Amino acid sequence: MPEFTVIHIALLGMMVLVGGLAGWIIRSKRSQQEKAAINSGWQDQMEAQRIEHQRLVNQNKSLMDQISQFQASNQDAKNRAKELSEEARKAYERRDELQREIKDVRSNLETVLSQRDKLRSDIAHQDREKADSEEKDEKIFQLSRELESWHQRLPPLLERYRVRNEEAERLAADLAEARRQIEELQAADNADQTQIEAVRDPDALTSGRGASNDPSDSDEGAADQEAGSSLTANEAGDDHPLRDDLKQIKGIGPAIEKTLNDMGIYRLQQIADMTEYDIDRVAERLKGFHSRIYRENWIGQARELQDRDRRA
């Protein structure tokens, strides 16, 4: 067995030292390579994140532009809705004013008709002197001229009412279209995750009024009073000379005549002058008679009977 000397041990130590140094160098190079690879990977990730951040910034900017456009469109639609609401309110006010004028005209016509009928009745049942007769004839002539004057004034008022009513309906349709556009814009904003605040004061858009052209409860009540006064102006007893036999009209029997009398309809003239509202009111009292009144032509029959009586 060979003997280990100090030289052998020194050589062995040097070899171990050289091997450790070589391993440390190799490990250092490997660590540098790993660090370089890690740094490269981090740089790639940071570049990707930077690109993604830039993309998100551009996308956010585009979304903000779209939101601004939507908000501007929404504000324009709200302003238009307010304008339409104001126009509709003014149209309703003009229509109400025309209704009041028509009501006054009808009241004056009823007064004139009542005076004319009273004068004719007095002439038919009283035997006065010739001077009194001529005076009454003159009064009848003046009242007839006044009645013709009222008849001439009524059609323009009705035409103005019809025009104002059509204008109110058009404005109501425009208001409904504007509201629909607002709802579409709000739906589009919600789809892009844009928050749209709710309308804080809905009544401000309509000034406390609805867009519909249907009459309100108060309007219906006023119309009931108006129709009631026009239908009961010539109310009289069974034996009164101003009371006509309504059963002359085909389709009107004793029961229907009694119902019409209860509603204040005693004269053929009242049926001949019936309006759409009067027909609806009678049909509401006589269930299912709305189409029957038109089918049996009550108004036309009443006018024919009046013409026949005048010719007779």
C-alpha cells in the first residue's frame, strides 16, 4: 500500500480547491444566464403589460367619447321633451278656451231658441190686437236674425276647436316619440355600462299633465253639466204644447221615450241637434244603443219629421 505524503495531500487539496473553484465559476455563469433569462421574461411581461395598458387607455378614451355623445344626445332629447310638453300645455289651454267660448255660444243659442219658442207659443194661444201681433212678429224676426248670426259664428269656433285639438294630438305624438328616444338612449348607455340618472321630477316634463288627448275627470264633469243643460232646456210636462211625440221615430217605443224624457229630451229638435257627446250619453243610459241610434237614423228621422211638420 503506497504511503500518502504531504505532497500527495497538498496535491489532493489543490485538486479539490480547483474543482470547487471551477464549480463555483460554472454555477456563477449558470446563475447569470438564469438571471438574464428571468430579466428577459420580466421585460417581455412588462412590455406586454405596457401594450395592454395602452390598449385599455385607448379603449377607455373611446368609451368616454361615446358616453359624452350619449349624454349630449340624452340632454337634447330631454330639452326637446320639455319644449314639446310646454307646447302641449299651451295647446290644451287654447283648446279649453275654445271649449268655454263654444259653451257660451251654446248657452246663448239655447236662450234665443227658448225666447223664440215662447214667443211663438204666445202668438199661437193668445188673441191680441194687430199692433201686438206685428210687434211680436218683429221680435220673432229680430230673434231669428240673431239666431242666424249665432249659427254663422258657431262653425268658425268649431273649426278653431278642431284645429287646436289636432295640434294638441300632434304635440302629444311628438312628446311620446321624444320619450321613446330617451328610453332608447338610456338602454344604449346601460348596455355600455354607463350609469344614467333617473328623472328626478317627472312632472316637469309634462307640467303635471298627461300627453294623452283624452278629457280629464274635471273636463268630463263640465261636459256633463253642459250636455245636461242643453238637453233639459225645454223640459215640460206631458200636456205641455212644446212636448213632441218621440214615438214617431222608428225604434223609439214608450219605454225608450220615458227614458229620454227622464234625461231631459222632449223635443224632436233636441234629437235632430244631438251631438256625438249627446249620443254617447244616451247610449250610456240605454245600454247597447250606440250603433242602433246610427243604424235607425234617429237624427235623420227627427229632421224629416220636423220638415214635414213645417210643410204641413
